[in-house]
Amino acid sequence: MQSISTKTIETPIGEMMAGAVDEGICLLEFHDRRMLPLQWDRIRQQLNAETITDNHPLFAQLETELAEYFHEGRQSFDVPIIYPGSPFQVKVWESLLKIPYGKVRSYHYQSELLGNPKAIRAMAKANGDNRLAIIIPCHRIIGSNGEMVGYGGKVWRKKYLLELEGALVKQGSLF
């Protein structure tokens, strides 16, 4: 059985819990997220792992890149990540990684990119199951009407992140 190292990381928008295995960061989530215990259970099960409090070497890179994101405009992350999930979830998460910094997409637009415009709810659920907040930029998904909906890390944080990135969230400027 492998171990997932855990660490709490301070950010300008609250504490985040990080998890790492040798292959990469496997969890980065807001400490107060309601789904955090379930996210930990899922990742432990998927990786057949137990959690330990340990200063994994990847945490230094993660903290540096998060600080650069919040204070210097870093637009993407280079820290290795691992995101086990169903084939559909992985497809959704990989599509989120392609959304450029400073841009937003609607749930409907993303479901069309996935080849199934009727899969909006399934896409939204997979988006919500993302365990790598900020790194896999699920905060860049908004409602078709331009509203900031559906963010497990709380809508005020989504607004903060989109403002930090300079994303336009007015209707008609989604793409």
C-alpha cells in the first residue's frame, strides 16, 4: 500500500489541503470544502493508499507555483499531477486543462467539446469531482448566462480567481 503525503497550504483565499504521491500531486482542495472527506476517501481508494502527514518533495514546487499564480500571474502549473477517475471524468478534467488562463467556458460549451452536447449534467458532475482545484481550472466553467455557478470551493472564491485571471464573465464574452 502506498502513502499519500498531506499538507495544509495557506493561500490568499484560505487554507488548502494538498496530497502527493511520488507520481504527482493528487489532491489540492479548499480546507472548508464540504466534499473534502469524500474526496479523500475516493483518492485513497483509487490509489490504494493511506494518508500520512509528511513533507513530500513536490509540496515545495506546488507552494512556489501557487504563490506565483496568486502574486505574479503564473498562468499554468508545471508540478506533476495525477488525477485517477473514470474515463469520462479524466476526459472532462483534461478538457478543463485546455481552457486558457483568463478565459471562461460554459458547461454547455464544454459538453459540446466532449462530443455530447446533452451531457451537460454529467460534465458538471465530473467538473465538481475535480480534486485539483486551481491546477485543473474548474473555476473557469460558468453558466451559459454568464453567472458564476457550481463551485465546490464557494462562489466567492471562483469570483476571486476569475478576477485574478482577468477573465471576462459578461454574457456574450465567454469565448
